[in-house]
Amino acid sequence: MKKNIYQPIKAVIEEVIEETHAIKTFRLRPEAEFNFATGQFIELTVPGVGEAPFTPSSDPGVKERLELTIMNVGEVTSKLHTLQKGDVVGIRGPYGQGYPLDKFKGRDILIVGGGVGLAPLRSLLFSLFSGIDNYNKVVLRYGSRTSGDIVYKTLLPEWGKKDKVDVLVSVDVGDSSWPGNVGLVTTVLDNTGVDYSSAAAIVCGPPIMMKFVTLKLLDLGFQPPDIYLSMEKSMSCGLGKCGHCRIGKFYACKDGPVFTYEQLKDIHDIWD
Amino acid sequence: METYFLKNDDLLKFYERIEQEYDLYVPVKAESALKYEYEGKAKLPAADYFLKKFSQVNKEEIVFNEYRTVEPTRAFLTHYKEDIGNYKERPQALCGIKNCDIFSLKVQDFVFLEGKEVDPLYKARRDNTLLISGDCPHFKEVCFCRAFDINPYPAEGFDFNLSPLNNGYLLDVASQKAKMIALSLKGILMPATLGQLSGRAAKRESVNRRMDEHLAQHKIPKKEVLQEIVLSGYNSGVWQDEMRTCVECNGCVFMCDTCHCFLLSEDSPSGNARRLRLWDGCLLKNFTKVAGGANPLRLRYMRLRNRYLKKFDFFIANLGYQACCGCGRCIEVCPGKIDIRRILRKLYEEKYIPAN
């Protein structure tokens, strides 16, 4: 029998962390060392149910473990959410082009996250933190629907205390228990202290959020090559063969999932 | 490349020799439901051909197919549903392959053999496949290879090629594999004469001419403008108009020889789940649906447009030519009579022929 490029390796669930009522972080221990670059994605198999693509939310510097922060929305994820410590899943990858850290050196970095879209960005933040001297400053603006939907509740304040790091969380709909900012994430991008003419912006969230954040960033003076978007489509093979994730002349799995807006701006209906 | 003459009476010996080393598939005539009614003048053949296993047919059933078979050749290289974790490949020989199919195999090769990873199952099968192609002395109403400068006879990409001539065939021997087989068939192969070669050239000219006459009425745009017209036609009403009769059977995709999309899946709810690969298709409703319900191709016209963008923009940008060989299988299979020739023509006319 020959090598099967679509065959996952086993990974044991070591811990399940409940982030919100619908989102859990799974800490996995793969049966072999698993390397990935921040922003690359993997295919996760729930045995007998199927596969789905996710971008790890953990520090790529940690080789023996892998964390995935996953919302319960579909067939694979709803089964996954019933799994517990000790259960076994499959993983294969990593696939695609991640965040180009080299291009961020010496610049202000504005990171804009929406909802569970903070998951890949957490991996990016860990990477940035471990080489923080290379960057001018890191500004995170995170939007969540309600305060109950915020992920990494304990980490966010810790990040905000770090040197050269600024964090602001905003919720779309406020309530009496939420002391922070209320408003869409697009309303907290104006006075960030970031030099918009030279900064890099990294956006990850639901398509509608990415659309309006991109428009806002262009408005603020960002150039299309400086806006990095995570375009996660329906991806099955991860290798540019199965044909599901075409965006114009690209495949999201092979040419992305991280694209600059420059690459995508002339393609129709990219936000659909 | 060496060319020999093989008498009609000896064709079976040729097949039997191939059969010693390969699972051989040969063309047989078949009654099929795929009758495309044509309203024009030309009297065109309506028979259909399938490939069947040589070992399982009555030898008198075997024919020389005058044009491509019903099934796409890619069906012999990736199966509709297969276990990709556990396979054993026996060498196979495919007879009756036409130049449109050979063109399509270039697209399949690009998908499965190029890029960061080679698909090992496809590669094993491709390497183990002997292609015995043939000229097309005729064509079907739906055939339009010449519209995209693909000839109804191959010049390369085969191991053997058969060109019917008088009471036999000219046999081109192209590959090393083919040469080895030809060596063992010396008794029945005679070097082709100049007269035979020019006879073949004249037959080829004749089918070209007849096909060009037939295609003139369809006004199919040249391959050089395909990318431009599908991009400029993004917001055209053509997609909506043409989609009205689509019943979402996905037949156009499954019969297409250049389509390649697939879905990885598992087939058992517990234990040793097998990893399956299934043909998928972009005309199916959930092709691009993501968990949570969002679906970039949620409407039928979007899916039709997507298919054309993939074939005529994506592939031209990434491979250098279109993912369409002009075999017409999609036209023939469509219960809604959606015709790729008509869609391309309309897109072209919308761009280049101003409405008055």
C-alpha cells in the first residue's frame, strides 16, 4: 500500500476548555510531532462523521500539542463538542499560506477579530508576543456579539497588560454585566494609535464583519496590500485538488487561507 | 513515432496481445438514451459507444468507435466512489480514446499530479494505463472540439493510435511501452507506405472540413476570448436565463471529462472508518456550503456561472488553457437542454455585438 496523502494521524484530546456556551477549545496531543506556521489550517477528522478545516489557535512554537477553538455549528463540530478528554480524533496538514510574519517586522500591527475568528488570531498573537521586539506595536480590536460570546475571557486582559500591546474588546449588544465598550468592531478602529499609512492590518471573523472592517480600513488609509484577510471556505482536500474553495484564480486552501486584499479586490462576491 | 498497417482481420490478435498484460477495455456499440435531436440539415450518426472489458464481450460486438464514447475517460482514472486508503492497481488498457479525451487527461494530470502533492492513487492508475486512441472519422451533433482548435484525431498523448484506412488501420506506436508490444507483433504489422499516410491525411482533412461546416452554424467563440467573455459576462442575464431548465442532476459535471472535483468522506459510523473519495460537482446545491449555513453558490445561476468561471477563467489562468475539450457530453446528457455552445455564444455576442 502506498502513501496516502489524505490520511490523518491520530490525536488524543487532552483537555476541553469551555469558552462560551457554543465554543470550546480542544487541546490535542498528536501521535507525532506536528509543525505548523501561524495562520495555516488543518483538516480535523471526527471518526465516522467527517472532516472539517480549522486553523489552530495555539502557539506554533509548541510542537507536541495543538489547540483548536471551535464553534458548534455543523455536523462535524456538533459531534466534536460531545467528545471528551481521552477521545481520539484525526488531523492532517498543515495546509496553505499562513501569516507572513516577516512582512510585519518593524511595523505597527492592527489585528481585528470578530467572534470565533479570534481563534487563528490567538495563534498569531502568541507568535508576535514571542518575538515582540521585532514589531513596533500590536493593537487588538475584538468584537463579539454579546459579552457571553467572548472567547479567551481570561487571556484578553492579560494580553492588554503586555508591553507594546493594546487590547480593546467591544460587544455589539451590551447588557448590565458588561462594563466595556458597546458597538460594532468597525466603530473602535478610528483612534487606535496605529500609523495607518505604514501599518499592517490582519482581519479574521465572519464574512460580513470582514467586509465592513476592510472598507473601514481602506477609509482610514490602509492600502490593499497591507490588509490581510483569512478566507476560510469549504475546503475538503487542503491540497488544491478537490475544487471546493475556488476564489477567482485562487484556491483558498493552497493560495490562502490568508490573502491580502490586493489579491482579492478585483474578484466578484468575495464576501459571500 | 513509427506507423504500421494492421489488417482488419488482425485487430483481434492485437487486442489479444494487449490483453496478456492489461485489463483491456474495448468499444462496443450500445443503445443509449442519450439521443440528441438535431434540427439542422446535417445527417449525423446517432449511435453510441461504451467501453467494455475485452474478456467479457463477444468478440463480434467489438467495433471501432467513430467518435468518443458515452462515458468520460476520467472515470477510468478516478472512480465515482472509491477507498483511497486501500487499493491495488492492475494495469489497464483503454481502447477507443479520442483526442478530446486526451486533451482532458492533461487537465486531470494537472490537478492530480502537479502541485505540492501528487495524488498517489491517480498516479498509480495513470502510470498503469495504456492508451490506445483512435481517429474520429465522424462526429456527433454535439461534438465541437475544432471550435477550440482540438482536432478529431490525436498527435500525441497516446501509446498507440488507430486510424481506420481501407481494409485495416494505420497503427502509430508512440511510447516505449507500445514499442515493446509492437516488437512482439512483427508478423501482423507492416510499415505504413507513403500512399497510406497520405490517404490518412486526406481522411483527416475531410473530417475537419465536415466538422467546420457543421460548427459554423453554432458560432462558438474562439478559445482566445473565452476567459474574457466569462469575466465580462459576470453580471449577464444569460446565467439566469439558461438556468431555468436546470433540474440540478449534476449530469453535466459527472459526464464531463475535465471536471475533477471530489469530496473526502468516511463510510462507517464507528471503528475502522474507510476513507472514501467521491466525485463531487459544483452544480450540486451544497458544494460550497460551510458549517453554519453560509453558501457562496446558493442559487442555481451562481452555480452555473461558477462552472464556467472555473473552466474558462481559473484553468486558463493557472494551466494556460480551458478545461473544456469540446466533447459535448454535457450537452447530450442535460435534460434541460442547457447547451455550453449557446451560452458561450450568447456571452460573446453580449460583449462584441451591441444590441440595436
